[in-house]
Amino acid sequence: MTDDDAPRRGRRPAGQETRAQVLDAARAEFLERGYDAVSVRGVARRAGVDPGTVRHWFAGKRELLTATLGIAPVDPAAMVHQVLAGPVEGLGERLVRGVLGLWDGDEGATVRLVLPAVMADPGLRGLLPGFLGAEVLGPIVERLGVADARRRSSLVASQVAGLLLTRYLVPIDPLASMPADEVARLVGPNVQRYLAGDLA
Amino acid sequence: MTDDDAPRRGRRPAGQETRAQVLDAARAEFLERGYDAVSVRGVARRAGVDPGTVRHWFAGKRELLTATLGIAPVDPAAMVHQVLAGPVEGLGERLVRGVLGLWDGDEGATVRLVLPAVMADPGLRGLLPGFLGAEVLGPIVERLGVADARRRSSLVASQVAGLLLTRYLVPIDPLASMPADEVARLVGPNVQRYLAGDLA
């Protein structure tokens, strides 16, 4: 995602530094107060700009959130590249390791923000799975050349989504507090079966 | 759960029929309006009683929700019995089949109510996993006599939670629209590995 994604209408009240400042403020607000309680006005206040400046780039709260997701350190292409680098047998473990590498970084704060927001908003519900399917799982499964790529993708999604849920959001021990390496060893083979194994 | 769980203080303004009527109204309100928008007052109105009558049995909205969960057709003991009846090799598949049998019944309406509410409320977050762990997964894993029962339980929870999420709440096809039998065949062996398989 590049800065060119931001709509430009009317005069341009400030530089890209202000846009980044607004996104930083939005992320802090979302994490601190939760999706429901955040307002464009509150984000503007925190960023030290007026609400019109926020609205110049972002139509509303939902657009602020999706843009916020973009500043999380997620680079789908790099992730796909890393997962695909290596023998096919280790795909599942590398995928789990990659996922945990992203979300363990901020101790799951992003997951705790994104997942409830996505679930609470019917408009967002299709967005995140669609994005992950197209940008991450799709390219990985495609490379395997299997016939039932969509079925395998959705099965992988069911395990990865549940891992995010039980490691970060509704933490269930010991899974929630295990070292990432151990999770990868335990969960990896299950993801591997979905990706490349013999399915019924 | 029996009706005796309801706190009894002061006079008893109406019979158990009224309590059941309040729970029916609460369930309908939760499903129709979502956890956040529901109020004790609204439930009372729908049940045709005054708010004090609702509060006689339920301290507030959270208690209404947890009681509502109790009237979903979930009988943990029956579920455990059913999953354990049969050869060990089929445990995972029978568990998935049992879970889908519960939630497919109302087309996931209960999941769409419960999961977001649980995630939005820090007080509820520990409640549902705790309940399911103690009442369902615990007894199943215990019967297997494995040494690392808690670890296996949390892994099973990660797969089952993700299945609920991607089948009902943020539906990902084709998993979301598959017949239950096919899901059980696909996901069952993965649950089986967590329950009784060789873990790293």
C-alpha cells in the first residue's frame, strides 16, 4: 500500500507527515479505547489537527482502521516469499512461524484491535479474510499446484484464525504463553496437512 | 445448569415461567440487536415485565447473556458422552461433528452472538474458555490419560475456535458452506492429532 491510495480532494491541508501523524494517533486511539469508542474527532484531537484534516484523507472511522492496519508491519509479499523459501514439507511450520513473528511483535495488540473490529462490522467482515486470502494464502497454496486450493485455503484460515484468537484475544494457556518455536512445532504439521496433505 | 442457579433475594415476584420468558426475550434481543445495543429495560419490555422483575433474577446484561448461553441446546455432559463413545481413532471427527451439530442447528446465530460479546467484554473472556475447558475438553482429554492434557486442550481449542469463527462469524468459503460431514472428515484428523497424536 502506498501513500497514493489516499484520496485527494480540495486543497491539501498538510504534508504526508500529517497523514502519518493522524495514522499514529488513530492506531493509539484504537488500541487504547477499542474500535467502538474511537471517533474521528478524538483521533484529530490526539493528532493535534482539526477533524477536517483527518477527513481530508479518511472518509470515516472504518477507513481510519483499514489504513491503520496498513501501518502494522505486515508485508504480505515478504511473508509469502519467506514461507515458500524451503522444502515443501516445512511449509506449515514456516507459515505458523511467520504469523507469530508478525503478531508476537506487539504482544498481540494488533490482533486484539483488528479481530473484534472486523467481527463487529459487517462491512469489514469480508475485507480481512479477502485481503489475507488474496495476498497471503492464495499465492502460497497456488504455488503448490493443488486442485482444491480454495478448500485448503479456508481450512488453513480456520486454524490460523483460531490460533490468533486463543493466543492473543481470548488467551488459553499454555498455548497463549508458549514460545513461538514450540507453537510452530505443534501447530505446523496441522497446517501442513491442510496445505499439502492427503485430505478426505 | 438448573434453575436453582438463579439468585433468590427479597420476594419472588413471579414463577419460573416468567424467568424462562425473560431468557427467551433476552436471547431474541441479543440475536436481533447484538450485545452492545441490548439493555435490561429492552429485555423487560420484550418480555412484558418491568425491569425490576428482570433484575430480580439477573444482576445485569452480562448475567442475562451467560444465562442465555445456558438455554442454547448445549448439554456438555451429553456431548462428552457422545464424543467418547467409540474407538479412540475417531475422537477428533466425533468432536468436530458434535460441535457442528450444536451450532449448525440455528445456522450459527448463537456463535454470532456469543463470540463477539465474549471478545468485547474482558470479564467474559475467561468465562467461555474456562467453561468449555472444564466441562467439555477437560473430561475428553482426561479420559485419554495423556500427560500433557492442558497443552492438548488448548491446541484443540485453537482449531475449534477458528472453525466457529470461519464457518459462522467471518464466513470463509468453501468451509462456511460445506456439509458438516465433509468438515468433520477434513478437520477431524487435525483435532485427532492434537488430542491423541504424536506431538513434537
